[in-house]
Amino acid sequence: MYVVLLRGVNLAGRRVPSADLKEVATELGHRDVSTYINSGNVICSSDQTPTEIAAGFEQALADRFGFDVDVVVRTGAELAEVVARNPYPEGDPKQVTVGFAKEPIAADAAQRMAALASDQERFEIHGREVYVDFAGGLARSKLAATLPRTAGQTTTARNIRTVTKLAELAAE
């Protein structure tokens, strides 16, 4: 199973209803398609590679909705590893966030992130993911507002509660 994560949908007029998202996935030939909460999460099986899945979704969404959407794909097993690797299990699951990137996050991203992080925030980079504990709250965080760019490439973020649920759904 794959988990398809869309960045920046259902915010500021970039509406992609879950029913339409499920339809797009089915039209692209993916099977066992389901969505989870209305924030751009698709669980599906496919014969395509993660790169092919992401490219297909990006093109289909641009064609259908008229705006570009960055798409990141992980296997169910990869998502389970992300959950198991969470360095902040004691953190508030609404404040502990995982940023997902297509490529490994550059080492110099840590310096940019540290410059924006408050004293209460902490983060760790692991390959294509960055874990952030926004202990001071997301609303006031300079790091939260710039995470996609600060990581050195586009990332899409989900709180650890959502990531855990997506991993569970991908394992079913």
C-alpha cells in the first residue's frame, strides 16, 4: 500500500474534496483507494513506483483543478518506520509534526531551521523527513510558517496523530 500526501490543499481556495481526490486516484489506475480526513491524504495500492504515482497525481490535479499541487508518496512500511522513529513520543500529538520531502533533506537545512526555532521547539532530520515538536504552539511559530522552504525543498507536513493513523490504514 502507498500513502499519497498532497501539500497545501483545502486551504486558501485550493479545494480538493476527498470524493474528487478518490476519483482522481481511481482514474489513475490505483486500487483499494481511500482517503483520510479532508487534508489531502490518499491510501491506495498500485503497480506504479512512488515517483510515478506522485507525477501522475500532480498532473491529474493540475488538469482537473487548475493549480499545481506538490505530492509526496511513501509506502505503508516507510510510514510505519516514520512513526516508530518519532524522537518526541512524549510530545503533544497535535504539536509533533512530520515534514515529508521527496528527496533527502540537505544537512544545511538544520542551520536554517535552528535560526527560526524558538527555545521551546526542537527538531530532528532523518533522511526525507523532519520531525518538529512545536511545543510552543504552531500558531506563533516562525519555523512552522516557513518549514516547507526552510527544509531546503518543498515538504508537506502532518501531525504525528495523522501520520500514525495513515500508517495504520496502510497496514490494513
